[in-house]
Amino acid sequence: MYVVKFEDLNKSDIGIAGGKGANLGELTQAGIPVPPGFVVTAETYEKFMEDSGINGQVMDILDKIDINDTKELQAAAEEIKSLIIATPIPDDMTTLIIEAYNQLCQRVDEDDTDVAIRSSATAEDLPEASFAGQQDTFLHVSGNDEVMEYIRKCWASLFEARAIFYREENNFEHSKVYIAVVVQKMANADKAGVMFTVNPSTGEEIALIEGSWGLGEAVVSGDVTPDNYQVDKKDNEIVNVTISDKKVMYTNDEDGTSVKVEVPENMRKERVLSDEELIELTEMGKRVQAHYGEPMDTEWAFENGNLFLLQARPITTLGDDVKVSDDESSDLGEVIVRGLGASPGMASGKVKIVLDIDELDKIKDGDIMVTTMTTPDMVPAMRRASGIVTDEGGVTCHASIISRELGIPCVVGTGDATTTLKENSGVTLDGKKGLVFEGISETKEETTQPTSNVEAAPIITVTEVKANVSMPEAAEKAAATGADGVGLLRTEHLMLTSGVHPGKFIADGREDELIDTIADKVQIVADAFYPKPVWYRTLDAPTDEFITLEGGENEPEEHNPMLGWRGIRRELDQPEILKCEFKAIKKLHEKGYTNIGIMIPLSQNPEELKQAKAICSSIGFEPHKDVDFGMMVEIPAAAIMIDEYIKVGIDFVSLGTNDLTQYTLAVDRNNEFVAKHYSEEHPAVMKLIERTIRKCAEAGVTCSICGQAGSVPHIVEKLVAFGITSVSSNTDAIADVRKTVARAEQKIILDAARKRLE
């Protein structure tokens, strides 16, 4: 089968049509209004490659390349893609594909109708969970020639450099990786958005709908704060309508290309969805949920008054309803914004809303900084603020981590703080309860953060208690707590605060400047703690943090950067950046700072560890011999395969429970809708932690923990019992964690003594 219409597909046809195609077929068969289309099957791609004779040529090119040589890899990728694009598709295939496209045009009564051409990975050989975003999508394609051209380009994108590298490092056979292609009529939406068929935070049978003007890209990408609607599914009663200021929208220009434009002034604060449209959407949500038998996350669009569903997938995490009681405002007055408590303490001041990086100068000492989400560029302004409030994020997002380290009360995940709070108005925030009150409170609760003159804790423990450090400026304060070293030195905050994309340093021939920038900042931390160990984690910034930097304009826009091109997977794709980091640490070692160790983040395969060590060796800096070399365990795969990593060789391991928890529970830690379900104490997470600690202990590998769980006393007790070597916590928690560790060690000794007496 070369071509299959949506009507002939269902969710079991992933091997034929890939995930996207099979799901669109399932919706179509269920009678849900979906923009019509068809799938060029994975079998078609396989036959094209074999019958044209280019599969052998492609494999020969791949066999000869060194994937660690970036230029060679890029050149090979371009050669392969050019070969595929230049190879004619056989006449029999072309005839059937063009026939399917012309039938689609007739069906929608449009000559050369615009279509979207998307890769659709097959589950057996190309799982979307691992390979998402590596192949291309092409929008606003029209006409027979363009359709064929972009199908070839979609096939060719299977050999993007990073896709080749990924398959190599994960031992996928290139010749066994296939791809289907979805060809679907473009939905030229007047209004679009998302709908959860239940409240994703509570599981209540309330349809939660967000919508904005134009194409759905604005809502999905986060470029606009959409209107928010809630509809009770029992009786279709509209229980809440929140209208936002919708400043931008995506629409089609004269050439049919999607462009970002300003929303006309008279529409910015106009309600997007009428009551009738909301009820129509809710009824569709009921149908989809009933068909799939579970709550669903959907994307929708209205085109000329007609409702279409563009996507549907299960909501993976739901729990019991937990409501904030109304008496929380009894002491301080009216609560005007609610969110998640991210950094404890009380703060009062004037609201300063920052919607653009250029507005940071308006933050003065003592102001309350209100923004959608903080970025590394905002850290200087955050230092001046007395409190932080964000629309987005969870307790482990950028705003939370930096606020805790700086000792600033912080409330995240409010959803609407930037639109609810008024510029220059006085507010008081409670960073523990996650509340923002109207007015300035005359009495403030002291924060629990230590000051720079905290004396070293007198308690001695066998289990070391270390500090997490993000910024050189925080090192002195962290060292003053008596911490036994740094269990996590976050590179991204050191590197990205320069405001320049690390790739731009390299592209401009300024590698030495990048190396010096890293070395100078790491030295401040190493100095503060010398001779205690400092574990430097290599770069782990998601693409949405890179994109705002000078030189970051070419960063890919990922639907979920937390699951995207970050950590060691990115650095192996861009080894020149990783080399600069290794050279910076080597430079410091040569100056006598031998207390610095290196650990790689977000590894899912021991081959990544091998390749990182090889790159380090290539600069004359030998892992284990010249420098302690370790890794983060923050993906379930790494915890399960820890034996294999130990065989490859590691000096130490650090459990990154923030990521380990989100990847184990499928809870985006930056998503306010599901943040309440994020728990390091989930039995599955604790089993992975225990397994890692015990396996490392058996092998004599140092094992630490540096995630948020390392700051929670009752979790720390369990870690000590498991046999963990050290606990690295936030600076504000070091004293309490040390006491907890001491109690846990004493309990173990006492229990052992009692057993001997029995």
C-alpha cells in the first residue's frame, strides 16, 4: 500500500502510518471532524529507497563517517539529503500519491489546496517519544509538484545530522528505520486552541478550554496568553470565562505562508469563543473521551464557523482534587493570585511586570517581579527584586531554583499573574503557601535563607552534606554553611548569563573567550570550597533558554523543551561546545584546582558516556586519571541500566531527582496544571533511587543526590538507610539536612546495637 486515507486507518495501524497518521485515522473513523487527508505509508518509503538503488549508497556514506567529527557528519547528512531529494519517485508511486492529492482537492472543492506534510514515525523502529522533532514538517504546500517535492524532503529529513548521530549512539540500524508521511488539508483557522476534556489539575468533569485568534501555533508555542474557559460537562454550564489580552496571532500571508502578526486593537481583549462554540467544543470533548475511554488532551480549530479536531492524546497524569481553603487570606486580606509555593518567605513591594527582556531595568530594589517565566538573562534583575511571581512553572523550574538560592520568596504557576496584577500596585506574597495578597504588609516573616556570615555547622556526619550552586555569587554563602563540597554546579547559569549563545562564540572564532568565561566563573566556586570537591555538570539548558540569547535565533522551537534537545544528547550533537567545557576544567586543574570533577547530564545510554569520555580524552584530559568523571542519573533508563554504566567506568553518580521524577511519572515539572502530582516520594521514583544507590555501593562508586528530594528531611532519612554517600541540597536546607543525616546515622547505629543485644 503506497497511500492510505485517514478513513482506512485506526490507532492500531502505527506500523503502517506512524503515530500521527494512525491517530488521525482513529478520530476520522470515530466520526470526529478532522481535516481530511491521507498517509504515504512507511512501506512506500522503504520501497522507494530500495527500488531506486540509493539505499546502498546511503548506507555506504554512513559507514564511512566519523559521527564525532561535526563537519564530516554535517557534510554526510547534506550529501544523503541531496541524493534523496534529487532521486525521482517511481512513476507508479507518483501516480497514486498525486491521485490521492487530487482526490483531496476535489473533496474540499479547492484547486491545489494547501496541505501540511508531516513525518509520522512508526512505533517499532522510530518511536516518537525518542525521535520527536528530528524530522521535518512542511506547511502550506500546494500543487502536485510541491507535494511530491516535500514528501521527498520529509523522507530526506530522516537523515538530518542529529538524527544520524542519535541512531548511531542508540544502536538503531539506519536501514531498518522507516517513516510515513501525513498529507493533510491545512486548517486555516479563524480561532484555535486546546481543550482538556477534564480539569487536568483535579480530574473534575469540567472541560478546560483555551483559545486565541488565528492559527493554533500561537497557543501551542506559548506566544500568546489565551482566553481560558471552563464548562461543567454535566449540564454544559459555563462556570468560568477569563479573557486575556491577546497581542499576537498567526495567520496566512498572500503566499499562504504562516506569519506572526499583531492582533487588531479592537480584538485583543475581545472574547474568542461564544457560549455556543464552547458548548459545541465541550460536546466534542465528551465524544472523544467516550471513544477513547479516558480523559483527553486535544487541539482544535474553527475555520469559517466549522469546528475541527487537529489532535487528541490521553491526559497521562490525574489525581484527587486538592483545593486551597478560603481562610488562607484571613490574616493578610484578599488573595488575588494563587499558585505554587516555590521559595519560602514573605515579601511585599510594588508590582513590576516584565514581558520582555528589555524591561528588566524597571526592576528596582524591593520590587515584586512578575513575569511569564524567568530566564538566565533575568538573574541580575531577580537579585534586585524582593519577590518573584510567574505565570508558568513548577517547584523545580528556573524561577524556583534561582529564587531559593538567592533567598527570594517566589510563587510560580499562577496562570494569570501578568494579567491579573497591576503595574505599580502594592502586593504581599507568601512563597511557602503560593499566595499573592492585595496590599503591602507592614510585618514580614523572615525567610529561611542563610546569610553570608552563617557559621559552619558543628555536627559531624559520615554521609557528606553538600550544596547545589547555580551562580558564582552564591558560592561564598553556600560555603559558609559548612557544606562538604558542591554536589551540583549548574553550568547553564554560568554560561548563559553572558547573554551570548555558546555556539556563537565558536562560530565567531571566539572559543578561547568561551573557555575563559566558563573557567573564570567556575574558579570562583572552586576557590570558595577548596579543597572540598566541586562537581561541574556540563551544559543542560533546554532550547527555550538558548533562544533568547544573542546568536540563538536559529534554535529549534520545541513543543516540549524538557523532553527535547538538551543535556548530553545535544552536546554530542555539538561536541565543540562540550570540548570548550572540558578545556575550561582542564585549565583550572592545571592551575591547581584539582577538586573539580565533571559529570554529564541526561544520559539514557552508556554509549553517551563512552563518547563524552572520548571527547574529554581528545583534548589530553583523561577521565579517571586526570579528572574524576561521573554522571547524573535523571532518566529511568539510566537507573535501570546503572550496572552497564558502571562497567563503562564512572567515579561518581549524582541522582537528579527533579528530572527523574518528571520522567518517571510523566509530569512536566514546569506545567502548573500537573505540578501538584509531582512527587519524589512516589514508590516508582523511590525504587529507582534505591536501586541506583545500592548498585553503586556494591561497586564502590560514590553516589550522591542533588535534586529537590535532597532537601526533604524524611526522604533524606531513607537515602541514608539505602547507603547514599552524600546529599547535596539547596543552601537554605543544608543545616536541617545535616541534622537529619546525623539522626538517621545514629538510628542505624542504635538499631544495629539493639539487634546484637537480642
